[in-house]
Amino acid sequence: MHLGCWAHCRRGFHEALQALPKSARGPEQLAGRFLALIAQLYAVESRAREHRLTAQELLAQRQQHSAPVLGQIEALLLANLHAVLPGSLLGKALHYLASQWTKLALYVTDGAYPIDNNACENSIRPFVIGRRNWLFSDTVAGAQASANLYSLLQTCAANGIDGYAYLRALFSALPGAQTADDYEALLPWRITLPGR
């Protein structure tokens, strides 16, 4: 399932609005109108988090509140897509929205779908920031070993497992593993950690 990211979409309109002189910025500008509508989409998500809604409850809220806003965004897009220079910041934002529309609108069909991929991007940010430090691995095998270790620790984090405790348990149990089932039992979500 390919979903669009409303945060990326919003960024284009924000940049278009910021490029205007300060005196001309405002909600009446076309970019400002898109930003206000996108803010309404995020308000629904914010209320859902605040009230800890289930996926089914969120779906109902999205159908009731977000779907009509998506209709307004689409109407505004279609009315202005060819009225703006395609090379301008606003034109680029409009064309991005048009090209991603089906993927962007898909999130309202399931309460489990995220409105954006910010959570995913935030989880990989520490590794992206450290990329310069890892740029000069001495060997391909060393780079692969580092990537495997980072992936393993991120899997621990995604499953709410203390990475240090997991590695201690893994390295203690690993020498005794002989079959595929033995190795499978050492996965982060399967291994028995001390104190659990």
C-alpha cells in the first residue's frame, strides 16, 4: 500500500508562503488557504491522539471530518492547478499535490494508516545524522556488520525492548543455537530477557 505524506505536501505550501514578502503573507493567499485546510486534517489526528482513539474510532472521525476537507482541498487544487506558473514554488507545491493525490487521500480509508511518515523519519534520524561518521567504513563487511547491528537495535526500539539487555541475552544464548528454530527464538520479540 503506497501512502502519501501530508507533511511533505504541507512543506511545499509553507515554502511558497514564506517566499512572499512578509506584508503579503496571510491566510487569504492561495498557499495560506491550502495550509489552513491541511491544518484541519492534522487537527483531527491531534484530537484522536489526545483521546487515544482506536483505529476504528479514528476511521469514523476521518470519514466524518477529514474526508470533507479532502474534498475542499481537491476542489481548490483543480481550480488553481493551471492558473499558477508550474516552475514557481506554489506551482511546484500544486503539482506535487496533484501527482500524489491518490496516495495522499488514501489515509482516510483506514484508521491504522498514518497521515504522514514523520514517526518513521524520526526513528531513523539518529542514523542519518551520524552518516558522516559511518561514511568511511574500512571494508564492505564492516559496513554490513554495522548496518546489521543498527537494524537489530532499531528493531529492539520498535518493539519496546532494551537494546543493551537484548544484546547481553543474545550473546549469552547465541553459542548454544544450532537449528533454525534456535536462531528464531533469539529474535528481539521472542528472546527471554532476564527480569521479564
